[in-house]
Amino acid sequence: MNVLFVMADQLRWDHLGCAGHPGLRTPNLDALAARGVRFTRAFANSGVCGPSRMSFYTGRYPVSHGTTWNRVPLSVGEVTLGEMLRDCGHTLALAGKTHVLPDTAGLARLHLEGGSELAALLARGSFVEIDRYDGHHPPGPESGYADYLRAHGYAGDDPWTEHVIAGIGPDGEVRSGWQMRNVHLPARVAEAHSETAYMTDRAIDFVRAQGTKPWMLHLSYVKPHWPYMAPAPYHAMYSADDCLPVVRSDAERVDPHPVTAAYWRQEECVSFQRDDCIRTVRPAYQGLITQLDHHLGRLFDTLDACDVLDDTFIVFTADHGDFLGDHWLGEKELFYDTVQRLPFIVVDPRPAADATRGCTDEHFVESVDLVPTLLDALGLPAPAHRLEGRSLLPLLRGDAAVPWRDLTYSELDYAYREARLILGKGVHECRGFSLRDERWRYVWWLGEREQLWDLQADPAQFHDLGADAGSEAVRGAFRGRLLDFLARRRHRTTVTDEQVERGTAAHKRAGVFFGQW
């Protein structure tokens, strides 16, 4: 059986046709959901790209794997899905983005900073890179995209900046997509040469090259993440009237939480507080999603033509969402379902999953569940002393009796953000930890008051009860649950559970007879 793990960057859970968006066309993802299970309450373990992805890749929460922000390398001591698969004789290929940064200090301490194969794998998160492209800056030597653009006639020292994320204004001048006022323009790159098309081509080439050999591929798109520059015709496919209404309220502005108020002062949030910004960006964002859906259709058609579609285990998800002006915010990070909730579709092609095809599932699912799910699907051993997630296979097979979590967890380290400077905090004073269950969203902030929303009475999260005297009992219960949750993290990673079992009360077998009278 093959494995295809697809991730879109910054794709909101509510921006799929099958999730109920009334104006957005995603026929190929809708068809994928009809072939498998769409998990309607899937959540990120961080609303930031890097820590969220490391939870997907390690099966561990950020508080355990230690990558709390995009610029924080994953420790060389952490074990990723690629390494777990490699230890069992498999290779996990990559086309696209990972946000993996090499732990250069850790590699140097182990004298692995040279050009060895092991050093290269560890620096890449144990992915075998077909083409690595993170999409927030001009592509480097790890990607062939820059050379590809030049080969197709896009001249210049930096064809990404000059063509892929730029358009031509009415005055004939080149306009940058970094300025969101320009994203209504078509990108200067042809659609067939755009980022999404290029990376899909790499995935298609990979699948075709495998023939009948089993394969495992992580296809990770950089869109619909900013810069929100879409090529024609997708730049003009939607109007502002085709977009979801903005979810924000003047009530949120009354006595706001200090962290939220600090975020509101950051440039991206100031921009997204403008109606013209929202009405310009959201249509382009939707166009990028429909473009991504189109190219996934190409990939699925290739799987079918190669006669492997019905032998491929497929996961489609995102690392987090995008505020797009909701709650007076831009970007992501804070603890609102807009950002924390994920699209999550799983297709198990085997007959054991036939009973759930086309179903939705409301169990709480998290980023950390990916690794145990794929290991279970492949019949491979799971390192229980490390993994903090759960295999989804019982849910895919309709086992309603399986015990399951009743809440989901996320965290944030905003030390790198301007909000820290606005609040006058040190770099170790910027942590937030959140639990969300059926009814409540609770946040504990280091050095600031708590937050609490009653999702039953206030599903839009407009009314923060973090300082409400009548909600103290609820907050107190969540404090206890958060402490219990954090105390149960798996930090003892250098020995297996079996080793602990064998070594329990074993001192006399080792010739140690302390405490005798």
C-alpha cells in the first residue's frame, strides 16, 4: 500500500465545499471526502506553521518536541515519521514545504555537521527531498523552482519576487504581492508555471517513476498562505460577495485581553481591520484554494491512470487556518477555532474501512494523530514511549466503542512576535496553553489573565469570560485539567515502556540489596 500525505499551508477548515462553504468550489477534495472520512473536529496543536508541522511529523505536542516557533529547530534528539519509517526499511519522500530547520548546534555536538548521509537526513527531518520549497522567500538550491522559472523565460535575478508574487498595475508598473492591496491582480507567472502547478508536477513525476513499487510521499503545498497572489484565471474567479462574512464584533474591543490587544497593533492585523483589505484578499485566497483543488485532481487522475488510486492511503489536512480579518486579526496563532481547527480527510482504501466511506466523524482529532495512524495503517511498530497521539484506524473502521479523548490541546510561544515588545515581556514570558472541549475553550497565559469562551452560548468567541466571576469554577476545573495534561507528557524518551517494565523493582536481580535489615 502507498501513502500520500497532503498538507496545504494556512487553509481554513471552513474553506472547502464539503465543509459547507456556499461559494467556494473544491470538487476534487469534496470527492476525496466522499471516498473516505472527513473529521469535522480536527485541531492543530499550535496555530503556527513550524510547531504545528513538527507535531504532525513527530506525533508529539510542541511542549514535548520543543519547536515552539518557526525559527526554532527541531532537536536532533527528536524522531520524525521519516526516521521511524526508515528504521523499518521505508523511504518518505518530500515535495514542498516542511519548515524543518537543522539543529546545527546538536549536529555539531555529535560531530555530525559534515556531509554524511545521516547528517543530511537529520537536517531534513529524515525526508528524502524530491524538491524542498517553503514559499515565503526566493527558492534556494534545495528547490529546482528558480531554475525552472528561468528555463520558461522568466528572467531576472529573482524570478519568484519579480513574477510569481508580482502583478502589473494599471500604470504598467510591477506591483508586489507583499502589498496586499495588489493581490486582485493576476500574478505575472502563467498558471502552469505557478508554485502549486510546479509542485504537483514534481509529485506526478515521482508517482510515475515508482511504477509498481510501494511509495510514501509528503506533498506539502505553500498555498493558500501569503503572499496571496494567484495566477489567472484564479485571481478573478471569486468576488467579495462569494466569500464568508467576517466574524468580528465591537464587543471584542471592550476590555480586550492584553495579548489580543497587543496582536491587534501588529501590522498585519491593522491591515486586516480594513474592509478594503478583507474584500481584496479573501477572493484571492479562495482562488488559490480552487487552484490547489484543481491540481490535486490532476494528481488523483494520475494515481488512477497508474492503477494505484485504490491502493493508496491518503491524508489531506492543513497546518492551521488564517484569520483573514476575523476577530480583527490577520495571520494566525491565537486560540480561536478560525485558526486552530483544521480540514482533515482520510481515505483508507482497504475493505475494512468501507463502512465509513463518505461519512463525517465528530471525534476530537489532533495533529499528533498522524504518525500513529500511518504506522498503524502500515502495520509498523509505534514507539509508545514517544508518541502522544492516537491511531485513527478504529474510527475509520467504525469502531464506536473505542475510548477517545474529550478535549484537544494547543499552545503558543509568541516570543518572536512584536506583541512581546508591545507588552514589555522577556523572551521566556510569552507562553499560552489552551484546552478545548465540547463546550469550552480555555486559555492559560503566563503572566496574564486567563481566557474562556462558552462555545455553546457564544460559538463565534466574541465574549471572553476569562475575568468573569461567575465562571471561576469552570476556569478552576480547566486549570486542573491542564496541569494533569502537561504532567502526562512523554519526556522519558531514551528508554522504551518495555524497558521500564522490565526494570521495575529489579535492583536485587542486578545485585543491589539496599534497605535490608
